[in-house]
Amino acid sequence: MKKTIALILGILLLSSLALAKPLEVWITGHSNEQLQIMREMIDDQFTPKFGVEVEVTGLSWSDNESKYLLAAASGDVPDVGSTGGLFLPELGLRGALLDLKDLPDFDEVAKRASPGFYRSLTYEGLVFGIPYFSSLSVAYYRDDILQELGLGNIDTWDDLRKILPKLQARGSNFGLAWGLSETVYSDVNAFMWQNGGDDYTPDLQKSGLDMPGSIKGFTEFCELYTVHNIAKEIPQFAGFSNGDLAITVSGQAMYANLKNGAPQLEGKWSLRPVIGTMHEGEINRSATGTGWSMGIFKASKNQELAWEFVKWYTSEQVQLEMAVKITERVKGSMFLPANLGSLNNLPIDEADRKTFLEQLKASKASIFGLVSPNNRRRYLQFAAQEAVLTGVDPTEAITKYAAEHNVEIARKQNEYKRYIEKLLAK
């Protein structure tokens, strides 16, 4: 009887909130076609179930952070906001987002995605987002070229370095995902993590860029360019298609592009986990894997419904349906669910699905440590460019920017101190 009464009261509460105003959801980084599919699913499934209209607004990566900060400052916020994981704790520590871990069913909802994604969503036990979309690095191999040259398995970077001369003599090469662009951190982090390094020390009090594992990994990354002459600027899709790249690391968008735009390569290439490093007795294939995530604003008048929306959208059935519809209707596009159950049932080649799952388990997001992601990533970009393009010793370059990182960490610790003390005191 008590459960029945509680259920009725819950429904009445949600209904009263629904009558107040539509649920407002801001989504970052998706095309208009993808957003339209999302709106259709909301209208068909969420709105009838909860009796609330949902207004979905698309934001771009170029200005989403400024729009969220402006909204938080003015109090004119959406109910639910999605963006890259590292930005949500920045909003959360400033008091703009709810700590989600105390909400009903949080533990069950959090288990839907890879634990590695939560490195970018938490701070001091506070959790500010739930992943709904996976962005992964995986490896692509031109099997026909490798077989032509009689080259065997390439599991580690040592294996790659050994075969590069033969590959390059044939007029082909290896390429990392981001070259020396502003996104180079995604490549560098893989080498750091595989060698036991990280962007911060485990207590998040100092930069980890000068940890032994970080320096070793950064040096190996730089020497692939300076000593082993891997490709710097070959466009990935074109280079892989014409054979200029026999092996390359890229995201899942490359997979969709190859399936839809390179029929001539059918049967000639394969998807594999990222090349790894033998570390502590096993191959460590750590690589950047991030979960685009949803948070709930504290100023929302519809917090309960907002949480119901997050739970609905990150559920296995909805994630799988979203992925299937995007693949069918938006050619050359791929929605890789954060929900592990959805990913396990994705209607793609079984071997490729297993590869995505294997890499997802080995991948992780950058850790949140107070310093703005843009600033912290810039340290790795500048260090890589100095070492590769101007000949600065890699140890000297990364140590220099570790020192700058430490200065910024100390400044941010002072800036955020009152916010963190207030949140942890609740």
C-alpha cells in the first residue's frame, strides 16, 4: 500500500512539473539530422510516457562552453545540458550543476557506461555527468599491403618501429590521429598512460606531465616523428584509401566513412585495438576514450523530470535505437553508444563490434583536475611542437610545461577552494 501511494505521489509530482513548462535540453556536437532523430524519438517515447514536451537545442563545439557559462551566470539555464566530459565538473564545482550520485538509481545508471569515462566527470567523489556517446580511438590496418610485404602481427610500438622501414620503402607509412594539431593531447595521452604516466599526480595536487611514465611516453611519441619519420600531414581517409597509410589510428567516424565511402577497399582492411606498450607484464592499450555526457542544472525547476530524461536517453534500448537510426538515415555517420549493452548489440560486423568493446574497456578519458581542459591540453600541444618541429629535447620540453601546469594548478586550487569546501560540506 505504501509503495502504491509513493508511486502515485511520484507521478503527481512529475505531472505537476510537466505542467509548469517544457523540459529544455541543450545538446552539443551533433548534426541537425541527428538532432531530428533525437526529437522524433522524444516525441514518440518520452513525451507520451511523462506528459512533458521537450525542447532540444543544438550547440556547436566552438561556443558551447561560453553559452553554458553565460546561462549559469544569468540563471537562465536549460534543465539538461550535454557537452564533453571535462567541462561538466568545471560547471559543477562552480555550483551550476547537480551532484548526481545521490539521485535515485544513480548506481544502476552509472554502470551503463565504461568506468574510464568517469575520470573526466568527477572530482573529490562528486559526479556531474552521465555519458551517452562514446568517442574512441581505434586502429585501422590495410591488410592487403601488410600481407604483400609479409608483415605479421603488430601489437606493440616496438613491433611498429621494426616494420616501419619496410613499410616506408614501399611508399606507405603509419599515421597517428591528430598530427601536431591542438588535439595532439589525444595521441600523447595514450603513450603516457601506457607507460604509467598521467596529466596529474594521483592526488591531483600537482602536474603529472613530469612523472617518469609521462616523460617516457612523451619521448616515444616524439621519436616516432623525429627518428622513425611517421606521417605528419597525410589526410587519413585519403591516405588510407590510396595506400599512403597502411596503418593509422583514428576515431569511429573513420569506420563509417570507410564502410560508406570506400567500397573498393572491402575485404582489404580491418579494425583492431590501438597499438600498445608492454608494461608490467602485459600489453597496455590505453588510449583516449571520452563519453559526451549529460548534466542537470541546479537552477532547473524540473530536476526530477530532467533526471528521468537522462535515465531514459542513456538506457540500452534508446541508445541502440538512436545508433541504428543514425546509421540508416545519416550516411557516413556513426553514433557509438556509451551504454555497453547497446554497444554489444550494435548491428555491425561481429569482429568490429568486439574490437570496439575491447578498446572501450582499455580506454579512458582525461582526468579532471581543476585547470581548464583547453589550457592543460595546450601544454601538451606546445611541448610536442617544440620537440618535433624545433628539435627541443622531449624531456626538456615536457618538463618546462609541467612547471607551467603546476603554476596554473596552484592558482586554480586557490580559485576553487571556497566552491569545493562548500560542496563537500553538504
